[in-house]
Amino acid sequence: MEPIDELFAVRKEKKEHLKELGIEVYPQDRGPYATTSEIEKRFGDIGHDELEKNEERFSVAGRIMAFRDFGKSAFLHIQDRKGKIQVLRAQRYAQRTRL
């Protein structure tokens, strides 16, 4: 068997194993998402101090068009079908995860 065929065989085995465990291998929906325009409407006119106190969480589905890492903070530009927003990920607010 050629190396590429072996690779596909291993992937197929893993996929079948996940299916047996009841895990959807290629899920089509991950839950309710907010669009960038919805987020802008909701938070666009809110001042800095009020945003600092806000603990609301939401999910966005889109593409990261730009990522600038500055060590303890990072800026992301996320674009979806409705627009584009800039996100600040500051270490002091983030849980211990990696982008």
C-alpha cells in the first residue's frame, strides 16, 4: 500500500471510531451565532466604562482577516457576511487559552 493510501485508511478508521462513540464528525451547526452587525448595533454606542463591566458572552462565525499579537493583548479583525469588527483579546480578561 502506498503511504498516501495508508494515511487515508488511518483517517477512515478514526472517523468510524468517532461515529461509533456518537460524535458527529462534520457538524453543520454549533449553535446560535451573532453577526458582526448585531454586535455593532448592540455595543456600538456603549462607552468604555460600561463595556468594561459587561460580562455578556456571544459567538461569532466568520473569518479572522487580521491578527496582531502584542504579547499581553491581541487585535483581531473578524469578518462575516454582514460586516467586519475589531476584537481586543486582553490577557487580563481571557482564560488560559491560546488563539
